Amino acid sequence: MVVAASTCRTETVFDYSWRNVVVAYWNRYPNPSSAHVLTEDTIQREVRDGKLFSRRLLSKTNPVPKWGARFYNNVPVKIVEDSVLDPVKKTFTTFTRNLGMTKIMKVDEIVIYSEQKDGSTLAVRRAYISSQVFGFSRAIRAFGIERFKSNGNKASSGFNHVLRRMFPHSLVGGGHHQPAVTTTTSAGELAVATTTATNSAGNHNNTGTLKSAAKVGYEFFKSHASKIAQLFSVKN
């Protein structure tokens, strides 16, 4: 069975050190932008090979468009989040996926937080969104992409609020970075990349390079979504 899918990629630079970002990550909720996050629970955590592996269970809710009411009500959805913290490479990777409503809309998301040369922290978010609802798949995937971008903006705003509260005098990288929406790739059964990119200085990256990267990213998620889940899962 061919499952239509869409992908989206965003980048955000936080003007705080990687260490501070990781510390603040575990204290993100509540914040003024997290009303849709109802609960969060850490269900497993362990250190393996010098890396911290964690698994958390979150409960979230979001309003649905009128046409979506025929498929499901606005009830909380459980989200499982696996993460790997590598203190040597200074990377923090999270992988989240919804447990319910997966035939209607399945969202696999990977976020990688890494240290930058100026001391700031780059967060690269990638989402793979699919739907098995015949006749409505395209609309549902489009809705999922827009929701992903909207929630990403809220998450960045809320995270910055927490960072300012926890580390009020710890700005790095000049404190001037602005969130940069890098790519949005909406695809059907084939990988079709239509990407644009901007950074805080307003410079545009090479379009051909971005299209190529987006296509590779789409194929990667399409082929390895289930494997990624296993890779970042904590051992039972």
C-alpha cells in the first residue's frame, strides 16, 4: 500500500549555550505557549555508553478544523518522546511520535540540538506526516504541516521564555538571532521538493542544494521512520 506523505523542516537558533538549552529542556513546561500540553511523565531513563537515554509520555490537545470533526473529536493525544543526550559530541536528539489516531494522521518528528561556533544552540526540526484517510489524505497532510509550523513557533517562543527565566544573564552569540523557517516540502506519492530558506541576515542559500537536501530528507524519512523509532528507543 502506498501511503502519501509530507515533510517539513525548520531551524531555530537559541542564544544560549548548549548546556543551558539541555537543562532548560527538561523544564519547558509549563510556559505561556504550552497550553496544549496537558501532562508530561518520564517513564524510563538510563545511561548507556556515556549517553543519557530517556523516554517520556506527553498528553497534548489541539483544536481541529471543522472538516476534521468528522474523523475525530478534539481529545488529548498521547505522544511518546525518546531522546539521546551525547555530552561528548554536544548533541541532544529527540524523536517523538503520536500513539493514537495514526491512521488519520501520523507524525514522526526529530529535533537535533547542537552547539554552534559562536556558543549558541541550533535546533533543527524535521517532521514526516502521513495519512491513510482515502480522499482526505492531502488535506490532512497539509493541515499537519501547518500545525507543525505553528506549534514549532509556539514551542520556540515558550522555550525562549523558559531560557530567559532560568538564565537571565547568559545570552551568547550576540543575542540577535531570529527563528528561521528553512524548508517546507509537501509531497504526494513522489518526492517533490519546493524549498526556500532564509537566515537572520536575510541571505538565501543555494536553491538547488536545498532541493537536493529536501529530497534526500524525504526519502530518508519515508524509508526509515520505523527504524528511527527503534534507534532512539530506550531498551525495554
